[in-house]
Amino acid sequence: MKGIKWTYIILLFSVYSYSQESTTETTFWKLASLSGELNLNGSYWDQETNRNNFHELQENSFLSGSLFLNSNSYFWHPNFLSLDLNVGYSPETGQRLSLVIPDRNELNTLKKLYVKASFFQHNAFNFNMYVNINENYNNRENLTNLKASFKNWGSLLNYSNKVVPITVSYSQGRGEQQELQTGRDYITEQNNFETRATKSFGANDRNQFVFSHNKYTYKDNLLLSNQNQNSNMVKNDITRWSLNNNLFFDSKRNYSFNSLVSNEKQIGNFNYERFQVLENVFLKLPENFNFSANYDFFDIKGDIQNSKQHNARVTLSHQLYESLQTRMFFEYNTVNSTQYQENFRRAGLDIRYTKKIPLDGLLYLSYRINSNNQDRESEAASFFIQNEEQTLYDGGIVLLDNQNVNSITVVVRDITSTIVYQLNIDYVLINRNEFLEIQRIPGGQIANNATVLIDYEAIQPQSYKFNAINNFFGARIALFNSQIEFYFNASKQDYINPENIDFLTLDFFSKNVYGTRFKYRFISGGIEHDNYRSTIIPYRLTRYYLTLQGSAKQKLFYTINGDLRDYAMIVEEGMKQKYYNISGNISYNFSPKTRLNLEGSYLKQEGEAIDLDLITARLELTTNFRQLFFTAGLELYRSDIFNEKVDFNKVSIQVSRRF
């Protein structure tokens, strides 16, 4: 309350200064701009929930008035101190009625405050400070309602000069998030410090040094579990430094050298240190030849496992006219770990050909062959894998890298190693023969296409050798300026002279993908079939997709997307998995001031541990008369997930005055 009080005092002082005459001369205080919005909101919603023998009917009505103000002012002179202020206050009052829980009145307050002070912003040496406070209600993927509050403040110092330009920044923040249905509560705190310095000795080089120190703290109110003994409190301090050098040996930049040396050390619940060196040389040779060489070194130290890795790679490519591109590479990789030693030798050839054909068409052909020779020396034992990176996405199959995983030991964390995700709430594990599949749960804390870190224990076989040969062939025909395309891809992996693989499952696979896609005016789409025969996780997948996008007479605008993925078989005959996703947006302009907007989506998943049925729709009408803006909306939500059905309906109206 004290912070809001002082905010309004500053605003009132700004309004007083704004009444003075505009002048370019220095003044004690001057308001450069002032804008804002005053609105009145009303809403009513009802929600019915059915779960096993549990039934609940809730009704909610709210009336809210909001004030938002934005100002830019300066003290003495705009280049001395410029102040940006953004403040909002929205008290809500209403009544919530329920047939299960006791009736109760609620008072919810939404607050927003952002202040930024900039000193000497047009000078070589400039400095700014900011404070940001926000409290709001939202939902995650229309499945989980959230109440979130966040406070942070920070500063940035910048010194631009011809010798060594430098920037220094610091931020400190605290966030609290509560899932209203489950009662899960999360608190995160962070302190971030970073400095950057850049230097160029000439026109053909650029060098940058970065140092940062970050502290992350994570707390939740969940009970301890076998999967997560540290779920109540996680603290990690991360110190990073890096030196990046870019050097060109000629004015045309045909010959270059790039270098990155960095170190990251993490201390806390998850101790980890990573030192790496990445070097690259590129040479543009005569007769359209290009040559590149890479050397990478990694030194990784963890609580349980340490490893050193060397990787060298050379690539030679050639471009013949515009039609034929050829590339060859050889790579050598060695890993020395406390638990094993591993050597990789990879080589490959890649050929791509493009040819014009009748009917305004193009023919694309490609062929690739790779050899992967792997030699591992170790004892048959239980190994602990730390910080394995995986990206989780809907509709895809993500397997952990190693087989024979003890699922009880799996711990999944975010990319900062701070947030610990919960099994069967944020993700699910599925046994796929000797491998383990991980899938995110919609509505949980893991976002779609998010990268996570995974720790687990796995039984690794003794020493073995094999040489995997992978062949790929692709063909594509595009006609009528790519309005219609037909394509076919075939790949196969086999093994030569494998040794000691009795307790190792190798992925012998053949994959055939064929399909067609088209695009004509406002409509585009396609059909694709993927037949994947594999010793690990075979499947047959048919995908259908369609997009409608266009407009009519500058009044009607529409975008509709549909995607169906039908796994007719996963692992064994009879197992099915389906993903349906339809979403769209339709807008109609009755006049330049009146607009009707309809948004909707349907998401359905069928299969092992992923059953979900979700429908969302929102209809909104907006119009304005002079500075008065009117908005009326209807919203519905239907979900069926994990034997819980939710039926939600809402109507709302808003009247705003902008100035």
C-alpha cells in the first residue's frame, strides 16, 4: 500500500507540472506525456465439475473498476533524468456460490506498478533503474487456473566508448504462483548479475567477454516423495563466463575463425561444472569448394559422474552450378568418463540435386549415407545419468537416451535445474520395451516444446562394438509453382560386425514416408503416411493437416488450422494413439469502430496415459464512440482429463474511457 501511495503522489505531482507551459528550457519537473484508461468490468460464470463420485456446481459474479495510468516525465532536463511510470489498480468484489463447499464472499485485488528511471540516456555513459510489481489471474493452456504475483527490480549501466564498451546489469525478483484447483504453490526467487565487454581491434574482428552470477531458489508445498527428496526447497548458484572471438582474414569474409571458451559452475542442490572450448575455421576455396573444420572440448564434473570429451570434424562441400550440391564429412569423438570410455568415428556423404521440369515444376533428389562406428569399454553395472537434455512436444515420441532405466530414480527439472517437475502431474513415464518414454501432461508446468533436464539410473551393458550404417533417399516433385507437391523419403539403418551386444538393444529400422501437400489461394493442406519398422518403438502414423486463411472485402478475416495424427500402431499391433487439434480465428468488421471476433479450439488426445478432451471458445464484440470503448464477451470451456469433467460458461462486459 505504501508503494501505491507514493506512486499516486508522483502522478499528482506530474499532473501539476504538466499544467506549466511547454518549454525546451530546463525545469524542475516536466511531464512529457500522460495517458490512461478508466474502465468498469462485470462478469458472471458458472462451472460444473464431475470427478468419480464427486459433483460440484459453482457460480461466480464479479464487478470491477480499474484505473491504468502511463506517464513520461523528466527532472531538470530529459537527458538528466527521464521517468516512465505505469500503474494499474483493479479491485474486484463479488460472490461465489457452491453446492459443495460453504458459500463465501471474495475480495480480489489486481495490482500493477512499473517505474523506470533513466539517467543520461543520450550520453555515452547512461544508467537506468526499474521496479516491477504485478499480481494477476490467468490459466495455463486453458486447463489450470493460476494466481500469480511477481516483484522484481533491477538496474542497467552502459558505457559506450571506442576502447571497450561495457554493460553491467543486476536484477532481483520473487514470484509466487498458486494452482487454484490443486492447491500447489510455488515460490521462486532469483538474483542475476551480468557484465558484458566488447572489443574490436580492426574492421574484421569482434570479441566479447561475458560474466554472470545467478542465484535461483525454488520452494513448493508438496510432500516429499521417492522421486524427489528435495521438492520443498531447491537452491542453486550458477557462475558463468565466456569469451567469444570472431575473426575474418580478408575483407570479403571468405576466410574466418570463430572461437568460444566458456565455463559454467553450479553449486547447490545439484552440483555441476562444465568447461568447453568450441573452435571453427571456414575457408571459401576456388572452384566453388568450401572447407570447414571444428574442434570441441568438454570437461563436465557432477556429483556422481565426471567426463571429458574431444570432438573433431572436417567438412568439404561443393556447389556445381545451381543444381548439384555435394558434401562430405568425417568426425572423431572420444569420451572418457568415470564409468566408461567411448569412441565414435562418423563419416558421411550427402548429395542434393535440383532440376526444372515441365508444368512450372521442380524435381528435388537427395541421397545421404552415414557410417557411425562406436566402441565402448565398461563393466556391466548400474550407471547414474545426469543432466540429459530432452525436448518434450505434443504428438511426438521422446525416449530417454539409455535403456534399462529404473523409473523410480527419474528426476525431471527445468533448464536452470531449479524447478523440479512432478510425476503424473507435469509428466508421465511409459515403458517402451527396454526403453522409457517421457511425455508432458497438458496443463502441467512443462510447456509444449520445452527443454528439460533429466537424471536417472540405468543398467548399462558391458563393453561392445558396432558400426551403424544409415542410408537416406528423398524425392520431391513440385508443380505449378509449388501449388502441389508429391514427396517420398526412405531411410534404413543396419549394423556391421556388432560385438558383445547380447544385453544391448540396437535400433534396426526402416522408415518410409510418403505424402502430398497443396496450396491454392486461401486453402493449403496435405496427407502424410509414415511407416516406421524398428526394433525399439515401431509405429504406423498417418497425418492429415489443413489450413484456411484469407479475407473478404476487407471485412472478414479468418484463419482455421486442423491437424490429425493417427498412430495406428505403436510397439505392437492393436495399440493406438491419436491427436486431434483444430483451432481458428474469425473476425468481422462491421465498421472501422465495430468488430466481432470469434476464437475457438478443440484438442483431443487418445492413448496410453494421455487421454484428453478439451473445447474452448470465445466470442467478443468491440466498439467505441469517441473515447468510450465497449466490449462484450461470451466464453465456454469443456474439458475431460483423467476422469474429471469440467463445464465452464462465462459472460462479461467492459466499458472503458481512454485519455
